[in-house]
Amino acid sequence: MKQITLLDLTFEPFISTEEIERTVIAIAAQIDNDYRGRNPILLIVLNGAFIFAADLVRKINIPIRLDFIKISSYHGTASTGEMNEHFLWKSNLEGEHVIIIEDIVDTGHTLHYLQQKIGAQHPASVEVACLLKKPTAYQYHDTLKYEGMSIEDKFVVGYGLDYNGLGRDLDAIYSLKVS
């Protein structure tokens, strides 16, 4: 892995493809174990979580259902804190076991917002599966059931994560190079 440039920023290698794959396999095994016989609905948060979700659902061995959410709060390298709903799920969530699939949990504002909206439909349970979490940036007290990797509070791209629309297609994760 070598450093890359996206628009005006340079990024350096941070998490390898192999490390990501091991993490995805571990999360899938946990979901298989915890949800056997319950057929959860995975709500995939677009755009960022689409690659993580695609790899995850192929590793899960129990029957699952999929639905999608598109919501955003980022612009450039920072969260605006303002939620922009592009579209929400179509499934009826009442009485269902729901797992929100996120690429990265930063401050937790988007996740908290989604949990409130989902909770209003009275699901049987709501959990979160995320590839990355920034514990020092996270501003809520609840725990996430399926946390892939904890990372320091730095801006990252690749494996679905982007910088102004670029970098999602990278198969590894890169962090912003600080001069």
C-alpha cells in the first residue's frame, strides 16, 4: 500500500484489506450466533456502508433481509451535525429484529438520529454493526453490539468511505496525512 492523493489531500495506508476481511468475518460470525432463528433486517446506511455491507451479508450464514437508508451529515472532512434524509427504509419494522449497518461511527449523531426514527416503529430490537468506531469522538453512552475496529479520531477514506465523493472504491483504508 502506498499513499494516495484525492483532490487536494494526501492519505497514507492505515488498515489493510486483510485486516478488514478478518473483521468482517468476525462480525458475521457474531451475528450468525446471536440471530439464529430470528431473520433480522439489516438496514444499510448508504453510501458509505455499501461495501462493508456487501462483504458482511455474503459472510452471514443465517437468513436475513435487507433494506437501505440514505442519510448524510458530512461535507468535506467534517460532520455538519445536520441530518439530510435522502430516503428511508421501506420495510415495516414493527416487531422485527433490526441491525443498522454503518461504515464508521464518529460522533454518533447520525446513529442516534436513526435509532430514534427506527425506535418509533417499535421493533423487537435494534443493534448496530459498524466496521469502524472513533471512541474519543463518540458522544453517547450506549454501546454498539458489533464494533469492528476502534480507531483514533482521524479522517479516513477507502472501503466505502469517501472524501467529497472520492476514494470509496479503494479496497483498504487510508488516513489523512498530517504534515
